Amino acid sequence: MGTSARGILMKTICKAQNFGLNTTTCGTLKVLNNYSDIQNFKKNNIALFNKNFFLSDSLIIISNLLEKGAKGFISFNSTKSDHGCIAAKEMGMNFYSISSKSNKILSYEGKNVTLKNEKIFEGTEKKLIKNKNKNKNLKKIYTKHKVKINLGFPDLIISNKKVIDFCDGVGFSRIEFLLSQILQNIHPKKYLEMHGLKKFSLKIADSLRPAVKAFYKKNKEYWIRTDDLSVEQLINMEFGKVYEIKERNISSGLRGIRRSIRDKEFIIPQFKAIKILLNEGFDNIAIFPPMTNSIKEYKRWLKIAEDCGIKKIKKGLMVETPRAALMIEEFLKHINFVVFGTNDLTSFLLSVDRNNSRIQNIFNETDEVVMKVIKETIIKCKNKFVETYIGGQIADNEKFIKELTAVGLTGVSVNPDLQTIYKIRKFYSNLEKK
């Protein structure tokens, strides 16, 4: 049993893990069995993804549901590194993962439920306590180490001037989040055929501009990571089966920089959009690609950027493959910064599927091998005056960050939550005083 804000008891349906933000959410439960069910999704619904719903392309799905006014998300056997969980957390929403044994929740479809304290309750809290003043008295803390933010949905940051003010810029803008909103579940190649390169590029530029401008006015950088749409995400889009071939090993398949240099039409609209913004004077933009493995493919990616008119710009590298980490010296003269993608890097180093809930007990970003690889990479970057940032879901783990800061980590890129930014700022401030 649980207690509402007014003391009214609510029946507990089941326990859960919350991989989103720790807020109380109420809404009408909507069970999603397949893609067609999304069409009937309504504002203020809480989405429950049934066991048979293939959630591998959760980024696209979550984006569509957010557009429809979703209040929260529930899934069977999700993990904290699922793209859907990451997107929900960035949006400041709950994403609850429940056990496969919690079947009784399916019978609550159409009924009001409450997500609170890692439990799912029947009914609605009569009065939700929202402390609107919790951020009112927070004061700026200036630190030598940088605290940047992850930003997949640029439009969300415009109204949050305090977050812009408190952080040191955008360290990790996942452009595929933005693309998922623009494409509206249409495969990029088909979208390009329908609308043309110019219109597609302008659409991306228009979506990026307000956020880029907001940080430009504050003299803060905006680092854009080009898309990491995988086959599993693309194949279930409209016309996806026309352009894609199903892959067995998704995490190591055609994604990231491999996709960019193989199918240039994926990356050219992104580069053209960035060029538009650069021409408008927004010189705070920097770019970097995902899933880079070799200097050869990195140079090919750079060549495409240059062919699109992007030349004098700050460039970085996302270190999320073991080879990129071990061969970092090859990249150092070509880059200005490194962002560690700890989710994929951990997955590859430990041979653990980041999205497999059955083996999450051995998915550990602080494993000695993972830490050794990251530390050695940081030291090599520091020696060549290349900035280094942690950009995964562990970026707000103080113990983890302290150990890496000791060998030269420049800073972190965390979710755009003021409390998180302030917490890490305070941590760095205390660390720098010692």
C-alpha cells in the first residue's frame, strides 16, 4: 500500500526500477502491443510497452510518444542504458522498468496509475507536491573543471535559462534525437526523396538554431554529435524495409560513422545544416562522430564535412570503442576534445550487452579494465592538451569522476537537470579546494 499527498491510501500494483528522473507522475495507462497502438495514444497517457513490443528502436518510439504528450513510460526488463531511458531522463520524465512477472499491470489499461518511489500505484494522487522553489536559492558556483550538458531535444532548453546559465555549454548533443522528431517515423532516405536536400538541411538548422543561439549569447560552446541511428531503429520506420537489411549483431553493425561514410546522404543534410548556422555567425559549434574505430574512417568523415563547407571548426572524437581508446595517439593531432561514451565502451570491453536486463549485474562502468582504459586515454590526451569529458549515464557519479579527475579529466557532460548540474559543481568546488 502507498499513501497519497492527502493521506488517501493507494493500492500498490507492482515494484519497479526508475531509470528516469525521480518525480511523481500520474496518468491513464495505455498498453502498447505494437506500432499501430501508438496511433491511438493520447495526451496524459502513461505508456506501458508489452513484452512482445520490440523496443530496440526505443528512441524513435519515445520521441513520437513525447510529441503526443506522454506522461511517463513503463517497460518490461529495460536497462538504464536503453536509448529510451536516456531520452526520458533527459526530458525529465519517469521511465519505469518492471519484472516480467508483473503481468497483472496489463489489466489496469485505461485506468489511472501513479508512478512514485519506484512503485506503481492504482489511482491518482489528489495533490501532487511540486516544490517550485527548490531551485530558487541555488547560487552559481564557478569551477575550473567543466560541467556541460547532454542535449538531444534542443527546443526544451530555450525556456530553461537557469540551466543555460549554470552549465558550461553543451558537451553532447545527440542529433538523432532531433532527427527522430523531424522525420516523424519516415526513413531518412525517403524523407530526402520527398523533400530534397535543401529543405531537409534547413529543417535541421531551424531546429538547432534557437538552442545554439541561446548558448552563443552566453559565449558557451555547443558540441554536436552526428547521428548514431542503427539498422534496428531505421528498419521499423516507414519505408525502412525498403532501404535496410536486418542485422544480427546490432551494436557492432552499420551505425555511427560507418553509416555516415557508407551512405553519405545520411550525414550530408546534417553537415549542410551546421554550415548554415556557421554562415550565420554561430562559431560556438563543434562537431564529433559516434562509434569511430580508426583514423582512416575519421578522416573520411572529416572529408565529407569539408566538402560541405565545414573547415575551420572545433572537432572532437567520441571514444566508445576499445580500438579508438587504444589508438588514441593517431587521433590527437586532428582533434580538440574527447567525449567518452561509457555505455558502449563498457559493453565492448566487458562483452556485455548494455540492453540485456538478465546480465546487467555484470555491466559495470567502474570495472577495473574500463577504468584502466579510460585513465590511460585521459593521460595521453592531457599530454597533448586535448580536453576530455565523460558523457555517459555515469557522468554524475562522484566517486567515478573523482578517480578520473585525479589523472586529468577536464569535466563531464550530464543531463540538463539543474539539481544534477549544481551537485557536480559543488563536488568539483570542494575537490578543487583540497
